[in-house]
Amino acid sequence: MTENKHFSDNQFTLREVMLNLREWLAFFVSKWKVMLLSGVIGMGLGALVSQLKKPVFHAETSFVLEEGDGPGLGQMSGLASLVGVNLGSLGSTSGLFQGDNIMELYRSDRMLGETLLSPFDEQESLIDRFVKFEKLDEKWSSKVDFSRLDFSIPRESFSVTQDSVVKEVAKLIREKQLVVAKPDRKLSIIQVTISSKDEPFAKVFNETLVNKVNTFYFETKTKKTGENLSILQTQADSVRAILDESIGAYASAQDRVPNANPLLTSATVESRKRQIDVQATAAVYQEIVKNLEIAKVNHRNNSPLIQIIDSPRFPLKRSEIRLVKGMVLGAVITGLLVLFFLYFRRLYQKHVQES
């Protein structure tokens, strides 16, 4: 009967582990000059990076998104139902840009493109400023000749190259510089952050983007109620003109027969017709005015849509690698790389000796 073995040949004892650790420690101590030199080199590289790397500025705007149609809409719905008007049909779009929808709107090519083509100052646009400080004219010199591109002309007159540049710049900003998020998922507060090496660009771009989205959001959400309001206002003006004309015609008919003979009723037929026209037109005008006032209230309840809480102000928040931090990080990273290099090189040498 063979003897049962509880331990394999590859297992080792605690004493062997301690001896192995002591051996490695002695090896690394013997390389203290290399480690020290690597630390000094790392400190120098870290200091160099901290000086060469430009600080990044962060322009932040936070706002509250109004998701409802405003207070008092239930009361107005009840009032509207009395006159035969359904407020729901007047164009409520409260859920159109709620939550993630409006956050995606900030990332859309349309909003970013319109923002880039907006003026930075009197001399240049935002996209011209971006191309300048990001040095895209040098990086993309083999593909695009920026000296021939004029972004001040209308977008409809853009060439394929101009449209491509706008889309690529918008893509760069969306992927590397733009952050749209909710600090707390339980709240309706949305924060829009633009990070850039150019402080004035970050501030102006952030403000312009928020204003563009705000305007688009307002126009889209109030589009139906605005159209309904415009139609009712046109109808009210038209009916009022007809009513004024009917009143004038009624007065003229009465003037033509000032002292009508009571025995001859045919003489008053014309004036009675005009009187009926005035009464009917007045009733129609009264109903239209009621609906018009309700539509005005409903239109007001759909705005404001975005309430700004904080907007970017100079000086902007900045992130950079400080000199001391860069030296420490450089020394640590370089030291670890040299440590791993020495470790694997010794393992390789031991493996060669054993083989």
C-alpha cells in the first residue's frame, strides 16, 4: 500500500518564504543607487510636466429643469372645460425634454454647431478661437487649409469641408470637454461643464450653449400653445372688425328710416337684420375672447422652462499639476517602473541560471 502524501513537492515552508523575502530585500537595497537615480530623474520629469502642461479651466452652469406645466393648471383646465376648450389639446409638451432628453440635447451636433458658429467677440467666432488655441490648423494641415475657410458666412452656404470641420470640432468638444450630468439623480438640477485650456473660451462657450439650448427648449415646448394663441388672436381681431362693421351698418340702417311708420313694418326689416348680425357677431366675439384669455394663461404656464442657479464667473475653477505634486508623482511612478524592471530582470537571470 502506497503512503498517502499530504503535501506536494512544490509547497514551501514559512522559513523559506522569509529567506526569499530577505534575499529580495537585500537585492533591492544593493540597487539603492539605481533607485535613487530613478527617483531624481522622476522628480525632474514631474517638474517638467507640471511646467509644460497648461492648466485646464472649468466653466460650470447649473439650472433647475421645470418638468410640470406650472401651478394652477388643474383649475384652468376646469375653467376651460366650461367653455368647451381642452387645455391638453393646446400643446402641452412637458415631457419633451425631461431628464436625459435635454441632457442629450446639449450633446447634439445642432446645438454644438450653432454654438461654435456664434461670435466670441467682434473679431472672431468661437470655432475660430478653438482652432487657434488648439492649433488645429497645424494638426490638420495635411487635410484642411483653414486659411481658405470663412465661418462667418451663413451655414447654408458652407462647403462640405466647412461642415466637416464643424462636426469634427463638435465631436472633440462632446467627447473631451463637455460634461452634462445630474449631481443628484433624485433632483431636477442639471449641471453643464465646459473644460478648456482657454479660460475666456470656456466661459463664453458655456454661456452661449446654455442660451442656445434654453431658447430652443422654450420655442419647442411652447410651439403648440403659441400657434394656438396666434390663431385665436387672429380670429379675435377678424371677428372684432366684422363686429365694428356690423355696428356701423346697423346705425346706417336706422338713420335711413329715422321715424318709421309703425303700420309699415317692412321699413324696419333692414335695421332688424343688422341688429341680429351685431348680436350674433358679439356672441361669437365673446366666446373667442374667453378662449383667447385661457390660451394666454396656458402659454404663460409653459414658461419659464429653465431657471439658472449658478453661471460661470471669472476666475474660473482650474485644475493643474502643481510643482510639488508633479515631482512626487514623477518620483513614485519612475521608482515603481524601475522596481518592476529590476524584479523581472532578476527573475529572468535566475531562470537562465537554473536552466
